[in-house]
Amino acid sequence: MNSLSDMFTFKFGTTLLYSIPSMMLYLMTFIMVKKFAKDFSSTFLKVYMLFFVFVSYKIVTIVDIRNFQNNITFFNSFITVRIPQNTCKDCIMSFLFKGHTAQNPSWFPLNFFYFIHFSMAYVQFFMIFLTSMNRFTMIFWSSTYEKVIRRALTLLLFHLNQTHSFLNSYNIQAWNRVFKYIVVFVIILPIPFTWTILVSSTYYIHTESLDCYTVSTSVNREFLYNQLLPYFAIVTITTAILNIASFYRLSCMTYKISVAERNLLFVSGSLFLVQLVADVNTTINRLVVNDNNKNSLWSQIAVTLLPYVSDGLTLIHPWLFLAFSTKARRCFMLMYFPKHAKIGNATTNNSTHFVSITRRSQAQFNTSKL
């Protein structure tokens, strides 16, 4: 029987169960960081915000690209993955896909959506690499600051706090200077690998074994994946090296660093683990699953996990942000649950606007409500 309920399979229902709250949380944290912009000034948080919004083809701020990328990936996935993979051959939504078959392929806009689908894979992996690179450079370059600049300041000022902050280093300025070039690079990075999709015909095919629809293109898919998988492997291995080196350097440090900045490294490490799972699952789907074994248990597991792994790359950021940042949690509570927010003085003197919320932020928020 054709009904709307046919479309809401268990897999589709579970993805909506966590994806809608995650996107709401993404929006709430985005507004929060915009509201308390002065309290979230580190480059790492710019990289975080590099994943929410483009407005009228204009970059609002550099910190918006990453959130923009995740939002585009999420909503685009409904067209390329979520709805097609949860629609059976004769379900109520099947008419959307029966009109775009290999015999009657589409050009625009389906080819554009599929182009975005592949492009965001390149961008997501690069952005996770970028967060790890940011932590790596801040930790390793800080040794120059510690040995030269910090000692000179100590001689001049006779006193410095004992808690070390990577963001006190002058190299933070280098990251700020190159950010606009990073934004441009993120935009053009996927184009050499995915432009052929834009000029090709795109269509839906029905997969009998899974009784669902998938997007395909007249471009050789083997050619597309032969470029994507090596890119995934190289970026994942490089990200692993950066994280391992950063954690090792952190364990060897004799001076104390702020808890907030140590947690930022844990965030980049957590993102890498999600990236690793996505890389392994994509590789298995491409190299192991074929027509001969597509009905096997392991093949079904790999195919079933694909949308969940993709969601992990897209939706995990606001949860990690709140989980690892005391500052973010306090700002979040102050903005959305002010009656339950705990306000106190900064717990450290050199937390670079990250460790705890200040009374200035509370006053700023209360004033805006008047």
C-alpha cells in the first residue's frame, strides 16, 4: 500500500531522531558564538564556525564557512541519500525518482546536487585536517614563543602567569592572516575532482536488492572514486600524524597549559576518529561491496552504516563543542536558560576569553534583552 508511512523506514526515522536536534543545536551554538563573539576569539573557534552560513553569496565572516559546509551537506543529503535510500520502488515518493532514470536523465539541478554531494566529502575531510593542523602548529610553534618571547617578557615584567597559553603566541596572527586564503582554497579544492559531474547527466536508479533508489551519473563512478579514496587516505593519514605528534608533544611539556586549550586538542582528536571511521566505511563500500557479495551480511552492514557515518562527520561538531568547552556550556546556559546559569569570575587570568564566562558577557546579554 502506497502511503507516506512507507517512506519512514526505521533507518530514516533514526536519522531524523538525532539529526533534527543536532541541527537545532548547531543553530543555537552558532547564534551563541555570534552573540558572545568577544569571548570566542581563538583561531580554533574560527575553524569551528567555518563549518554554518553563506548569506547572499557574501561571506559574512571567515568563521562561517565550516558551519555553512555542514548545513549544505545535511540538507543536500535529503536529495542525494536520505529520501532516495528510504523510498521503495512503488512508495508514494517514488514518482520523484521514476521521472529521472537512465533513459530520461536530468541535467540541472540534480547534477548540481550530486556535485555538492561529492564536493562536500572533500571539504569535510580537509576541514578536519585543518583543525588538527591548527592545534599542531599552535603546540609546536609555541616552543619558539616559550624559549624567546616569553623569557624576554619575564625579564621585562618580572612576572608572568604559570599557565601557558598557545594563543599567547605571536603565531596566532599568522593564522588570522592566512584565513581568507584558506577560505578560497576550501571553495576551489573539490572542483578539479568533481567538475565533470556538473557537465554530465544525472539520474536515479532502483537497487533491487535493497529496494531503494540511489543517485548515479553518466560520469564513470570508478573514475570519481579512484580520485576520492586516495584523497581520503592521504588526508586521514596526515591528520593521524598531526594528532599523534600533538598529543606526544603535549605529554612532554613541562609547563602547564590551560584546560580549555587542552580540550581543543581532544576535540580535534575526536573529529579524527570520526574521519577514520568514515574513511574505512567508504573504502569498504567501494572496494569490498560488489555485485557478487552485495547481499552478504557485511555488505549490508557497510551500506547501512553509510548515512550514519556521513551524519557523524556533519553533526558531531556542536556536541563536541559543548562537551569539551566549559566556556561554551556557560554561555549556552546564560543565553538559553539564564535562570539556571552559574555566573562567576574567570577561573584563570590568561584563558584568552575561553575558560569561563565573565560578568561582562552577562551584562551584554541582559542589555540586549531590554
